[in-house]
Amino acid sequence: MFRKLYDGVIRLAGSRHAPWVLALVSFAESSFFPVPPDVMLAPMVLARRDRAFHYAAICTLASVLGGCLGYAIGYFLEPVGLAILRLMGHADGQKAFQAWFAQWGLWVILIKGLTPIPYKLVTIASGLAHFSFVTFVWASVVTRGARFFLTATLLKYFGPHLVAEFERRMGLYLMAAASLLLVVFLVLRGLGHG
């Protein structure tokens, strides 16, 4: 099953529509969509390593624009923002996020924007907390840009070796990734209730 999905993503990554799909996924992931843009970015860079930084720029721009939508949802449409947080397992998340922003402020955006933790949590929570929009935007550009350009750089220069290794042990890496996601989810859930 994973092999078919993987092969399908690789085929899509080589199509002429791939940059538009990448932009759409990057935009949507920052506010409501559950799939991270790395799913498209990685195979696209591997298919066209000469376009690696172009694809990273598309990811960054679309992700920040999607983040602005997430911020607006939290800021102007609080019930919708809270509903999205509930769907993501953070029913009581507004108070926890507001406490995080009160204590850590900018660091919440800088740290979470670099990690695989769903960025939409940060964008919606930033709006709900009425965090400074200007600071939110520049911090998003820095963290999302760092994440996507780092990914593109690693894949551009070390991609073929990494792909060969991944394809050799795909099941093992997928199990490790699923385990890591479960741990992150449990930690976030614990922080939300703490």
C-alpha cells in the first residue's frame, strides 16, 4: 500500500502541475489541511534537483500566506478556529496556547514553525491570542523558509543516496515516523491538558 502511494507521489512530483499542487498543499496545510508540504517538496526536489530552491520558495511563500489565513481564522472567526483546534485534539487548547504566547511569545512561532508539529496550530492560536500580526508574519517567513530551504538543500546534495536508503528500508522508516508522530501527539495532548 505504501509503495503505491509513494510511487504515485513521485509520478505527480514530475508532472507540469506539481508546482501548483505544492503551493496549494503548502497554503492549505498552514490553516486547515492535515498533510505537510514535505510530502510534495521532497519528491519534487528529487525529480528536479536544479529547481530545489525554487520549490522551497514556493513552499515558503504559500505556507506563510496560508498561515495568514490561519491567523485570520483565529482572530476573526474564533468559533471556527476553536472547532479546528477541537478536531486536532486540542479542545481546551485556547487557554494553553494563550498561556504559551504570554510566556514565550515569539519563541512559540519560531520553534513550532521549524518542527513537524502541525503549523496550523500555531497560526490559528496566534490569531486567537491576538499575537502581533507583523511579528507573526516575519517569524513565519524565517521559520518556514528555514525548514523548507534546509529540506531542499539536503535533498539537492544528498537526495539520491537518501532515496536509495529509504526505498531499501521503507517499512522500517515509516514505522519509526509513525511512532515519532504518536509520541509528539501524546506530548502535545499532555501539554494541552497540563
